Amino acid sequence: MLTIWGRANSSNLQKVVWCCEELNLPFKRIDMAGAFGFTPEYLALNPNKVVPTIDDDGFVLWESNVIVRYLAAKHGAGTLHPADLKERAEADRWMDWQQTTLWAAIRPLFFGYVRTPEGERDHAALAAAQRQSEHVLRIFDRHLAGRAFVAGERFTMGDIPAGIAVYRWFALPLQRPDFPQVARWYEALTQRPGFRTHVMLPLS
């Protein structure tokens, strides 16, 4: 059975377990990181002191988006992992964009509001992070106009990382401008059982 290390509230862990649910892929999860710390055995598998890491019948892999791609290719060829090259490239593009652009913008808001006591918050930095988040979400909103999901008309691996980040955007205590296409796409994600089970958890 697939083994996954990571704590349930980790955004990167959530990508992998949500992907598994979409694939009807059984797995065993072992708590790691945060309050659980890191065992020497885990650090021998992944010396970066981050989660998740998987062991798939002896094949050890880390980096959350790479794990999603690997599992989707192995178990979801033609569905989560599109057979059409252009559709797959579109999914890949927005998976990378989530890491380099979307989460880079939202992450300071998450840490500022969730991980930082109210009296210690840098409100100027939070305001700048919100402006940047709105800028990149405006790009995403334009992209989603006229398409149901990130790569086109079907849910694919490309929706998973962005969905994790946008959940945090909607869960944070912010006054948000209206991004109608993002809201419509996000509402569709909230109807998926794996998203409801593994992503829609209290932020911590």
C-alpha cells in the first residue's frame, strides 16, 4: 500500500491525499512535521525537513506537485493526467504557477493571519500581500473565463494545487474583491468528496 508521511493540515500533504481520493487509491498516512516533528527515519527519506514524502512499493518521492503528477500518471492516465499533450501542458503550467506565483502571494497572508499572534502582525506587509494576491487571482479569474476547470472542461491534476491555495484565500479573515470565475470554479471543487474530506479543514 502507498505510504504518505505528513500532517493532515499541511497544504502540501493535502494535495497528495486529495489526489489519492480522486483516484480511489488506498493509502496509509503517517503523521510527520509540525507538532509531530521529524524522525531520523523520515529524514533519511527526505532530508529537506518538509512534507509530504511517499513510499510507493519501495519508490520514495518528495515534492508535492511532483507526487501528484506521478500518481496521476500511474493511476489516472487519460483522466487526472490528460492524454492530450496540450491539455496536459495546460495542467502542468497552472501547477507550476501555483507554486511560483499563487502560493508565493497568498503564503504571507496565511502566515500573518494564522501563524502570527494578532499583536505581532505586520499590517503593512499583510496589505502588500493582499494586493499581490488580488493581482494574481485576477490573472487566474481571466484564465478561467469560458472554461470549467484549469486545463479545460474536465477536472485534472492541474486543479489540485490551485484548489489548495484558493481554499486558504477564502478561509482567511479578509475583505475580498469579487472574482466571479474563481468563485464559480471554487464552488465546483467544494462539491468533490476528496476536497471536502481532506482540504476543508480548520487552518492552523
